Amino acid sequence: MDSTEARNRLEQERTRLTTVREGVAEGGISDEMNDDGGELSNYDQHPADAGTETSGKTQDLMMLNQIEAELADVERALARIDDGTYGICEACGKPIGDARLEAMPATRFCVEDQATAETEPSLGELTEDA
């Protein structure tokens, strides 16, 4: 995949993720974290209602964390385009196949090293700051 096409796809993904992040945040997570769910007192709220509300907020936070991680991957991929290392596996230094880059434009690893990174998290941690 050439760098212009990769940049376009990554910028589209950044826009999509930013829109999703804003939608989740507007869904009340940022304003409602300290909200009492519309109750005048937490005393008369059924514990199951409080649990459901807490569970929903936890899921929203987990989704926001995942979106932020994906946005960070996109930003790092754009930086790799700028420095000329896009499409090169961060673990072995070999080219990443075009089919993989088309399917996952922000990928850092070839298929083989991705499998290793998933079973040995230290591989991803060692190169994440690069």
C-alpha cells in the first residue's frame, strides 16, 4: 500500500474514531460520572438500579479506553508514514504484506510477530514507545 493511500485510510479512521468517542462522551459519561441518576437521594434507589447504572458507566469507560488506544495506534501509524517506517514490522524489520495493511492500516507487526505479541505482551510493550 502506498503512503498516500495509507494516510487517507488512517485519517478516515481517525475521523471515525473521534466521532465515536464524542458520541460515547455525549451519551452522558463525562457529565454523569458524578450524577445520582436523577434521584433526590441515593437512599431510596434500589441497589439493582445503582448496579445497572454503574455497569453502564463502566462499559462506557472501557469503550472510551479502547477508542483512545485505537486513536493512539492511528497516530503512531501516521508518524511512521512521516518518518518512512510505515509498513515495516517493528519486531523483525521485514515488510508487512499489503493485504494486512489494507485490513489493518495501523498495524505495527507482520502476521507472525502479531501472533507472538498476543502471546508475549512484552513484545508490544518494548516497541510501543518507539
